[in-house]
Amino acid sequence: MIQFDIKTIVFDLGGVLFTSGTTLAIKKIATNYGINYRKVAEIFLDKTHKLGYKLRSGTISMEEFLDNAIEKLNLEEEDKEHVKNIWFNSYIPHFGMLELIKNLKKNYRLVIFSGNVKTRIDFLNKRYDFLKYFDDYVFSYIYHHNKKEIEFYNELLNHLDCEPNQSLLIDDSSKAVKTARSLNLNAIIFYYPEKLIKDLKNFNIKIN
């Protein structure tokens, strides 16, 4: 039986701690405004060198992103705030996840590893007060890389405060999990909270 000595647990946000808000927001915006889904997705998803990528990598501001978004979607200036709020409000904590994080903090170093936007983090933290449970954060807008780039994972290594094999990454992307494992991190795919708890027990994680 493999013996694990996990000291640091790394969490993705969208799709793990929170719902996959961007995917939901794209559907809402496309439906509410009668716009083609793919056209909206092209703007909001984290595709390399596209608007969504530039925003998450910190090379453009939220205001610049929204200005470009409403122009490309043929919306009015007054729609800009609505679009942002639809996006941000589409992120809701998965049931029981905040309580799980709170319990894990008692025994482990917790790190966020997320392709994200500062204004959205500020919005969600004001609403759910979740950052206080984490010891460190690795956000794309700070380091100007995303999870498609190995440089972002190398930055994560600098924040583990332990050996890679003493860490455990939780992500809803199989590609992210595969990349993490290639760097000798333990990693599991998030499906839903109940399965996550079972998977954590396989790594001898103390939950209560």
C-alpha cells in the first residue's frame, strides 16, 4: 500500500471550489441577448491570445475586456455591467466545499492555483469570504500565464512549501491533472464533492 505524506493541497477555483461559472455565463449571455453561443464563447473562454486569455493573464483590464466584449457582441454601453454581473454571479460554491476547505485548513497548507481575474476574485471573496482559508495563491493575472503553459505550473512549485510528491492538486481538467503529475505532484480530477471526499481518503487526508 502506498504511503502518502501530503502537506499541501492545491485547489482550482472554477469547476472545483465553485461551479464552472464561465460556461454557465456564456449560456446565459447567449440566451438572454439572442447571440450565437460560439460567438460568446470565443470572447469569454481562456483561449490563447484571445480576449479571455488577455484578461486572465493580466495584460488588459476588466474595463478593456468589457468594452471589447460589448463591441464584438453588438451590445449597448448599458449592457456592460449586466454582462459582468451575469458572469460573476454564475460562480457559486459547490455544496459543502467551503466547509471542507475550512476543515482541511486545520491540518494542511492550502494553495489556490487558478486562471482568474482580480475583479472576479474580489467580488467572490466579498460575497463568500473564502480567501481566508488559503495560505497562498497562484493566480494567472499575477504571473501572466495560464494552465496551458508549463511556466504556470513551475510557478506553482515555488508556492508548495514542500516537495512536489508531498502535495496534492485538485482540478476539474484532466489536462491540468496530467501536467501536474508529470511534475511529480499528486493530482486528482474533481467530479463532485462526495467523490472528492472519497478520493481524499485514498491519500490519507484528514478531513475532520
